[in-house]
Amino acid sequence: MSLLGIDAGTTGCKAVVFRDDGTVTASGYVEYDVTRPETGWEELDSELVWQRIRDQLRHVVHAANESRPLDPIRCVAVSSLGEAVVPVSRDRRILGPSLLNSDARGAEYLESLAGLIPDETLYAINGNVLGNHYSLTKLMWLRDHRPELWRQTFKFLHWGPFISFMLGADPAVDYSLANRTLLFDLNARSWSSDLLECSRIDGDKLPRTVPSGTPIGTVSAETAGDLGLPRDALIVSGAHDQCANAVGCGVTRAGTAMYGMGTFICIVPVFAERRPATSMMPIGLNTEHHAVPGRFVSFIYNQGGSLVKWYRNTFAGAEHRAAVESGGEDIYPALFGELPLHPSPVLVLPHFTATGPPHFITSSCGVMAGLHLDTTRGDVLKGILEGTAYYLRECVERLPEAGLDIGEFRAVGGGSRSDAWVQLSADILGRPFSRPRVTEAGALGAAILAGVGAGVFVSAEEGASHMVTVEHSFEPDPQRGAEYSRRYALYRELWPRLRDFLPRLS
């Protein structure tokens, strides 16, 4: 059976058709841009993005039908970015743009919400603390500043449910994406009447909540004819992209974690029971339903991939532009080929942008220490990679405080294609890493969930066992690990020593 997995991100969408053994039969990727109508506003043109995704799906489905005409696509599911929602009408018209989590609109509601919903209360219900990057404050802004749009809107749908809805599904959101609104009750697995009342959000504007892997409709006749899909192709609820990534690399059981190496370096540990807020909140850890029933996840992250892109543009910009203009290969492999074998002499504080848990620092800036006249750009790049791993290690070391531990990491994302980067991560964190054959795991995770909904697999665990293949394993090197521990101790001194100085440079 052929399964279609769609992975919609902030600036691009992947669509991949898999056989039920994990073999790829067709794939495609389309990019789109974030628009900024005013200072501080960041949104997606929902109509334009949907047109591009639809065109891409048409191309991918056609390619799959050409390569396997006797094996049509039987089911589809979508993995997507969190928080951002799209307003739609009952007759599936797109009514407006989609405000991204980075959009400044809605921040004015934080103070009043904090008085109504203390962080401890909100965490007990939703597993998160208040912030303007969630859907809630954006919905409040639309209600108060776009009343006509609010009145016309049938449902506000996250991008996964939105794409599914436009294909023909009923309006339904899985638990992991529902959690990104701040309006979802983790224990009740439904919208929280208390949170809706406090924020004065009409719950009828939200879709019903369902577990990941739930059938939510079939492709409409019009869409099937346009895209080349069978009319009875099943549409299945997907997941928040990080949860789908975890499924797509086989991270389904407690004690394992995904190590996503994209724009964000994101560790996603899996655990079986909710942990007390008193042990999670001091480490800055949220709680979210996994795409696997009976499992929860949290997110430990920084923008390490963005730092690597900054390095490429700053230290190898001319080479990169020349490669792009000539249609040549990506220059990342050449840059990573310059990494020294030993730990870098350059120590980097990776505060180039706001950081993630456990500190969520916004008043700092990046630092490079240990520069000499014989420092190479390979030293600088490796220092950046090490610095982002040191930052993550601080939170990983505190996981036992919350009753969590990680025995193994599964590396995915574009950065995981670098053996050197994965190996230094294993050495610094002191845990074994493995890398699956398919490293772009979001679409694969969505396809596995589609297979669960269609009855191809009994569970996400079974689907992962059939479709995820480990390609390579990385064991931490004790000698390098000891040297990294010494360097890590120095790293831990940087921010405390510079805490009062760096904000004056920002």
C-alpha cells in the first residue's frame, strides 16, 4: 500500500509517497515566504501557500502514479508547524492570513491573562506557561481587531488540520497541535472550558480534538480529480511536526529521544506519565501529548541550525553564492570537511538569538572566546557546534530532577547527515546516537500515522518498526568525552561572568 505523508513547515512543505516498508516512491518540496506587512507582524499568505502546496501535491501524486500505477495512494496524513492557525469558512474558503508564532500581535494580552491564569494553574491544565508564541493571544487579537473576520470564520485550523480540511476532511485537530493553542486540557483531552472562559474565546470556533492516527474523512471528489488521488483515499489526523519527526525516526518509547538537527536543534524526550509541574517548570520543560497514545514529550532546543547558516553566510558567503549561481552542490559538506579532529580551541556562547530551556535568555548575545591568529574557520564552525551542544547538555543533565532520562538519541534533520556533527553530539552528551536511513522524518512520521488510521499498522510503534531503518550508530568516545567535560566546565562559566556586561552590547 502507498502512503502519503505531508510535512508543512513555516517556509516550505515536503510531500513524500512511501510504500509500507518505508521505500520512497515519489517526493517533492516547495518553498514559500513569510510576509511582514508591518513591523513586528509575521504571517503566511494562506491562499498563496495553499496554492503552492496543492500544485506540489499534484506533481508528487502524478510521479507516484507513474512509478507504481497498480499501487495507488490509499491514505494521507499531515505533520505541521504548531501555533499558527488559518481562518476558514464552512464551505472551505480561506478567509485570511495565518499569524505565525513569531508575530508580535497579541502581546498586549499577556499581563491580563497572567492575572487570570497563573503559570502554575495553566501548566496543570495545559502543560505550558503563558507566552505570546502560542495561538491564544493571536486569536484574542483577531477577535478584537478583526471582528468581521472573526464573525465569518467557521473554524480556526492549524496547518495540518487546515490542509486535511482543504483535501476534504472534517475539521479536527490532534492532541499535540491542540496543545499549542494554550486552550487544551491535557488530562481531559479536550478544550478547557476554564481557559476558554478566562480568555473569552468561543470554543465553537475550534475544531474537535482527536488522537493522532484517527480517520477524519476522505479526499473530496473534486480534489481527487485535480490531484490524481483515489476518491476513497482516507485522510488521517497527523501531529505537531516535532512529534511526527519523533515517530518518523522510531522514537516512540519512554527513555528515548529525538535529536532534531534543523533550524532548531530540538531534543524531544518521550515519557509515559505526566511529571509534576514543580519538577518540570524549574527546568523550563513543557508537556505535550506525543503522537503515540499514552506517551508524552517535551522540547529542549536552541537555534543551532540558524547559527550554522549564519556561519555559512558570514565565513563562506561568496562560495555559497557561487555554488547557488552555478547550480552546484551544497557547500555544507566542504565546510564540515574542515572541522578539526580534536575539540575546538574556540569556545562559543550560542546566545546569538533568544535561547530555549532551561534559561530562555533574551538579554544576551553571542560570544566567541579563544581566538588566535592561527584559528581556522573550521575551528570556529566546530566551536559553534560544540557550544550549541553544551547548551543542551545543561538541560539534559537536569532531566533526572523531573524523573526523566534519555538512554539513546535518534538524530534526524539536515544536520544529521554530517557524521562529525552527530559524533561530537554523542561525545558531549555522553549518550549513544543512531541515525535512520530517512533523516527528513516529518513526512515519514505522517505517513506512519496515515497507515495507523488506515489499519495498515496496529500502532505507531508497529508502523515505525516496518518503515524506519537505522543506518548508522555513534558511540560516545570516552577520551574525547573527558576533554569535552573539561571544556564544558569552562563554558558554564561564560554566561555568569558576562551576565551583566552582554546586555549592554545587545
